[in-house]
Amino acid sequence: MLVRHSAMRHLFLPCSTFLLAVGCSGGNSGLGTGSMSSTPPSTTLMANFDSIQANIFTPLCADCHSGPNPAANLSLDAAHSYNALVNVPSTEQPTLVRVKPGDPTNSYLVIHLEKEGDGAPASDVPFVVQWIVDGALPGSTAMSMAAQFRVAAVEPDTGDALRASPPRIIIGFTQELDASSVNAASVRLERIDEGAEAVTTSAIPSRAFIPGGNARALMLAPASALPPGQYQVVLDTAPGVSIRSLSGASLGVADPEAVGARAITRFSVTAEH
Ligand code: HEC
């Protein structure tokens, strides 16, 4: 297993050379994420998502990249980082995605780290590169939550006050989604207006899509910037309408209390000063 030490420069050499340096497991390059689930939460940097989260994103990045208004609209705290990275367009360079599985050269996270560092030592970058080369697989937390189909994380979250319209709302699920169940009825963005008499909601045009390479995430992109106000994202839980996982589970079943529709986040966009 790849660990942070001085033999790092052998990382990109063929396996035979690598063998001489630190050992090489069988036909596998030895750098993969295959033993991920048996890896305890590590204090050693390795080329898998859990280790990168624990050793880079959480300690070095989440201070600026978390909360309702994360730097560059990028959350790197453990609950949100995976879904915010994999196949999500970069804010600074919208023609590129932040992490393109298998393609570190075209992953803006790598380009940004190589250019700016942003607090990560240069010797850490090859671990991120290798994780992407290996397919940018999710960590074991995502795996262990997969038993039940439910919403794992939403960004922006309930109570968040955003200084500007979010480019997208990201809903993370514990299982991969059946794309055919994603439509204007199963998931919708609404504006909440509290009138003197009653609270009313109105639908906001938006595009729902599943980013390639991360079928556990659902993105909701408003058709135009959201003006200041209160908003919610509603998932319909009615049988036949509800979003389904690839294994056929529907959201409603796991939560008998939820009938009809369920708001999974309520956030506000505040007027800019
Ligand atoms: C001191 C605050 C701060 C820290 C710490 C920080 N960043 Fe950033 N980051 C920013 C800001 C601000 C931007 C917006 C562009 C800029 O000013 O470079 C940004 C932009 C980015 C972008 C571009 C996002 C996009 O969608 O275009 C990436 C990727 C990124 N940071 C990754 C990281 C990583 C990885 C770490 C930890 C190793 C990190 N940042 C630590 C403040 C920070």
C-alpha cells in the first residue's frame, strides 16, 4: 500500500521498478483502493478517498471550504467533498470538472493544487493523482451507509444563508440512482413566500441531473440565478413517483412517516451588500 515516504518519486514508474523500491502486490499495481474497507481510519496518507479526506481535506482545506458559503463554492468537509468534486464543474475554470475519474490531467483539483498548493504540500499531490487514476472511488463511509437508500447529505443544507445564488444544489444519496426516476415530479426546487395570510410555494425552473461517474449524487441547477428569498428542495415520496435507486429501492419505503412530499433542505439567499 502506498504510504507517504521518500520513495514517492517511484510512484509513476512501472510495477517492476516500484517493486524494488517498496514492494508490489501481485498483478495489481499495489496502489489501488482494493483494501480500502479493511483500512482503519488512517493517519498515514494513502491513495484512497478516506485517507485523502482525513489527511488533506479535513485538516488543511475544510476551514475555508465548508459551511454555507464555502470558498469557490467547493465544500471539502467529509460530508460533502466527494459529491462536490467528482464530475462537478470547477468554479474558476467551468470548462473543466474538479475531479474527472481516471483523468488527473483534466481534473481541476489537481491543476489547482499543482499551481496554488492551497496549503497542501507538493508531496501530497501524487496521492490525489493516484486516487483519480484509480477511478476516484468513494470512501468506505459511503460504502457502509449503502444498506439503506436515503439522502446522505444536501448542500446547501437546512438553515444555510447564502450570500449569492448557488450554482447548483447537490443531493447525495447512499445508493446509486436510477436516472429514469429523476424528473420534474420526483425532485423540485421551490421558492417559499410567507404572506400575511399563508405560506405559499412556487416552482423554480431547474435542471436535475446525475453527474457522470458519481451516480450517488443528484445535481439541481437553477435555470437562472436565485434572487434573495427562501427556498426548499422537495422530493416526492409517492410510490411510482419517488426517486429510486438502481437496485429498485424507493425513498418513501425507508421512512413511513414521510407521505407525499418531503423537503430535504430549506435555505435562504440573502441580499448582497
Ligand atoms: C485560506 C482559505 C483556503 C484554504 C485553507 C484552502 N482553500 Fe481552496 N480556495 C480558496 C479560495 C478563496 C478559492 C477561490 C479561488 C482562489 O482565490 O484561489 C479556492 C479555490 C479552490 C479550488 C478551485 C475550485 C473550483 O471549483 O474552481 C480548489 C480545487 C481548491 N480551492 C482546493 C483546495 C484544497 C484541496 C485545499 C486544501 C489542501 C484548499 N483548497 C484549501 C481558499 C482556501
